[in-house]
Amino acid sequence: AQSVTQLDSHVSVSEGTPVLLRCNYSSSYSPSLFWYVQHPNKGLQLLLKYTSAATLVKGINGFEAEFKKSETSFHLTKPSAHMSDAAEYFCVVSATSGTYKYIFGTGTRLKVLA
Amino acid sequence: GAGVSQSPSNKVTEKGKDVELRCDPISGHTALYWYRQSLGQGLEFLIYFQGNSAPDKSGLPSDRFSAERTGGSVSTLTIQRTQQEDSAVYLCASSTSNQPQHFGDGTRLSIL
């Protein structure tokens, strides 16, 4: 069985400071992992994906994530937060080796303080 | 290009009524997914269509829920005899093989 745990339900950072959103996964085989962002009243937008290529994955809007098998983690980072980054972020693991049936984390709401 | 389109964007209905939610996937995407997003439950998988294969209905919460996908394109999610616990955002996503899912903006369903 696969699962994903987002360790923080809420994170607050000041504008211009680094962002760290934590995600741990459980998978019986090599997983596909994703980070999505959801702004209010919008659908989910893909930030980045890991599919067993490079362990450091770069995404859109300056975000990146590192796949660490030994720690079963896939934390999302950004060097400098912007006000427009305020949103909810979801860590996702796929239920098979493809993109079939995502398993979602419970989400982390990011607040960016001026 | 055009993304996943869902309609209506908002729906308010009375308990006991039937509702139909529509999803128009990205052209050429063979896979289509429905999810439900509700407070306290997070994002839940409902149903998955892949080409002409039989759909995976394992996430549908009750027999009041059904979905169809006509001609391998547009999909309709139907909820019969709606209950207040059906109030949620219903999200549709589509994808091609081995590519991430693209989501629509959802339908916000409120049951009075």
C-alpha cells in the first residue's frame, strides 16, 4: 500500500525567507511523487514531479524538491518566498508506476507574511 | 491551450434532488479522473476512466454516485438523491499515459 504524510498542516514564513514544506511517503516499490499547488477557488496546478530520474527535481516558480529514498522524504523548498506563493500545497504519490489514482497528502497551507 | 473544463462552477440544490456535474478533458487525454475534496476528508479518489477499458469505480462512496464517459471524451458525474454530506468540491483531472494529471477548477456543490 502507498501513503503520503504531510508533516505540517500550516506553515508561515516572511516574504523573502526560505520555504520548506515537508512530505514523507510510504511505498512498496519505486514511487512517482508530485507536488501540486491550489490557490483559492482553483484546481490543482502541478509544481513538479519525480519519476525515478534525477533525485533533485526543479519545478515552476522557483520551487524544487529532493527525493531521499533513505529518509522516504520528498520535501518541497523555495529559497525566497513571494506573497503570491500563499496557497495550499499537496504532496501526491501515484498508486501504480504510472499516473493512475493519486494518493493525496492532507495538504499544507502556506501563509506568507509581508 | 485549453485546460480541463468543469461545469457548473457552482451548484446549489436541495437535499434529495439529483445533480449532474460535467467534465471536458484536455483534447487527446485518454485518462479521466474524478475526485472529491471536502473539509475533514481531504482529496478522495472517486472514479477513473482509461480509454475503452472498464472504469475503476472503487472510490465511489455509494450507489447514489455514478459516472459515464461518452465517446472517450466528456464525462458526467451524477449524484442521485443528494444528501448534505455530498457537499464538497468535485474535481476532474485528465492525463495521457505516464504523464501527470491536469486538474479543472472544480464544481462547488452545496446541498441545502
